[in-house]
Amino acid sequence: MKHSKSAAEGGFKYNVEHIRSVSRMQAMGLSIEGLARKDFNGIDSVVLSVEDVSNLIPTEGLDYILGASLKGVSQVSSWYIALFEGNYTPIAGVTAATFPASATECTAYDEANRVAWTSGSVSAGSVSNSASKAAFTMNATKTIYGIAQTSLSAKSGTTGVLVSVARFAAAKAVVDDDILNVTSTLTLTSA
């Protein structure tokens, strides 16, 4: 009897738009020629970059996903997106407790807490916040290297579960009032 071999794959994919107002671009003496224009919350803006980045699900996240789905571990119902400004490469052993210091979590945005991940319906092995993107309104000049998803809302908080962390291919050089507009999608497939 021949046994078939199957595998499951899963991960988060982030789509990150870096948006800056046209008035800020002009004040900085920067050209908007060739950049895509976008009305963002009633503000004439340009899209400086769009990047899709895949993640690492750290061991803590994998353990949570398996425990909550198969072992009766308490389910987390609220998730949050966080940014990091350290020149950090995610590793499997990073946890919610070590992430803020290891990655140098960025807290330089107007929102009082990490930004909520508000998901839509689960369909075809995927769930996303595409209908309610997580928007960060930056309030300082920073270089943002990546993103994470965690169960704790408090900026720099060290409890909860870290379910995803990803480093951008290209760091984002942000200034006051720039927007990082984030779509986070979790997909599980069986091959």
C-alpha cells in the first residue's frame, strides 16, 4: 500500500503602503511626479511605496495556533499590529516578552495603542483585515524595519502571544504624519 504524503503550509502576508501627504512632500521640496496619488482620509496624498512581505510564525505563535485549535487552549479574540525600528532579523525563538526589546518596537505613532487587527470572515483557508486596514499615523522621523502581530494592545507590552513577525525587504523612512497602511492576511493551505 502506497501512502500519500501531504503537507500543510501557512503564514501571514503583509501588504504595507507608505503614504505621505502632498503638502508634506511640497514642504520638504520633494517632487510628486510619477507617484500614485491617493485620497487618504480626505487628505491629498501620494503612495511612496507598496510592499508585500511574508512572515515568520515564531514557535510561540505555532504553539498557540495548535493549542487553541486542537488542545483547548484559551482562544485570543483580539489581535494587534506592531512596528519595529531596530535593524532586526526575526528568529523562531522571539516571543511577546522579548519582541519589544529585541526588535526595538516603534511607539512613535499617534494611535494610543498598537493598532487593532479587525478581521473579516474566514473563507477558503484565509482571513484578512483588508476591509479595515491597520493605519499607523507616524509622529516622528524613524526608519521602520518591520512588523509584528500580537495579542496585547499596549505599546511595548511584554505579555500575550506573538503570532507573527516580518522584516521588510526595504526599510521605510517615515516622517511626522506619514501613514503606514497595513493589510494582514493569514492563509493556511494543504498540499
